Amino acid sequence: MNEIPARIADTLQFDLAPRRGGAPYRIFYRAPAGEAPADGWPILYLLDGNAVIGTAVDVLRVQGSYPLGTGISNGILVGIGYPTDDAYDSVRRSWDMGPPPGRTYPPHSPGGPDVRTGGADEFLAFIEDELKPEISRRIAVDLTRQAIFGHSFGGLFVLHALFNRPDAFATWIAISPAIWWEEGAILAAATRFEATSGPRFGRVLLAAGEYEQRLAPFQETAPDAASRAVRFAESRIVDNACAMADRLSSISGQHVRFELYSGETHMSVLPAAVNSAVRFSFGPESGPVSRVGAQQTRS
């Protein structure tokens, strides 16, 4: 019996190197068939594209096909990843998603390079100044309905981008954000953002899994249970995400939601989070935001 490689349905990919030089990014994208709306298609950019684009495509192509049953309209998905067959490139993502000034850490693997953080501004500039124009060259985009999704370090990057370039996206989705990273340096940026005059008309989803701050039942008897519990106490992912939602809810015009995913760990949360991201980006309440009060929910 002949076998051929499976592919992600309706999805294309290309590599795009930054104009400033350096290694390329692998870009995955799925665009709806047919003629675009007059204003263009809404769009969701997903960080860690290698790890999540397949899930996102399946979520949207199933739910977007039945809008009266799901409330989901069609749109563009863009996964921003790296030229690798692995789910992650841990060294590059550490640099790309770590807010400046950053630090240097030991290699992730024996003989590997030192791991550096602090490149988030460069990465954001690449997305804004190079990737977005390239996507718009290929397909019509509704520039008022652009969303970005990130998980963990990616969630930290989403918050950094929100606080520093709040007009870059209309919808911001930060899942299990590493707010604790480097002594919670992102909190100073949050304070500066809060102090900016005038209302912010945007939509923000923060979320985390139930077992990101306490041991899951299957972890309670694991050899690393004690050290894992210490890490949970230090990172406080659930509490920090919820507290950030509260802070952002107090800003005039912000529409903010917090979700807690029952039964999920830091990594198992991804499929549920991607589903929420698609619904938050393309669902019935996903149009341009103006003069909308804050909202906080738990699920």
C-alpha cells in the first residue's frame, strides 16, 4: 500500500526572511475560498505556528462552514513559525518573544547555543512592517479586524505588543502568559500602558488551564511533584493572568475576558485555547470595538 505525506487542508506555506538579515520564518496561511467581503477578510495571526496551525485550520474549516450553527464567520489564519519539522524552535522563540532588554541563559541542550531573550521589538517590527504587507499582497485583509494569539512565551509577547503598539491589532489573545518571566518585568509596561491618556478600543482574551498552578491528579505521585509544585508557586500563571484581566478591564473601552480551562495543563491547554482564539476572532462579537464596556467571564 502506497503512503504519501499528509498535509494541512487548504493551507499554504512560504519562508520569509527579515530584511535586516537573519534566518527566515516559516509562514503558514489558510485563506477562505471565494470572493472577499468589501472590507476584506478578518485575520488571526498565531505565534508558534508549527505547533498550532493544524488545529486552528481544522477548527475554522469545520465551524466556519456552519455559521448558523456555530456563530463563526470565515477568515484568514496565519501561523508564524520556523523552518523546522518540530513543534517549536526553542532557541529562536526565546529571542523573538522575550521583551527587552532580555538576558542570556544556558543552552537548552548539550552543545547548543546560549539562549538569549530580548528580541520582541525586532520580532514585532517584522510582523508589522514585513509580514502584514506580504499577507495583504496575497489576499484582501480587513485591517480593522486583525487578531494575534500567543501561548506561554507567546502570551507574554502578545502583552508586550499590546502595551507598546496597541494599534497593531484589534484583538489580543494571551494564553497562559509568562507574566512572571524575568521578575515580572512586563508589569512595568502594563503600568505605562494604563497611564496613557484616552480610552483603548480593543478586545483582549486572557486564559489559563486549571492545572497550571496546582498539580494535576496524574502529577501528584510523579518523581518531580515537589519541584513542579514549587515552580507553580513561583510562576502563578492562573493568578497572574486573572489579575492582568482585572487590570485591563479597568481601562475605558477595553473588552476583556478571562477563561479558565477545566482539567488542562500548561501544554494540554493548547487545543482548547486555539478553539477559543478562533471563536474570539471570528465569532458573533468579533467585529470592530468602539465604546464597549469591559467583560470578564470564566469557563
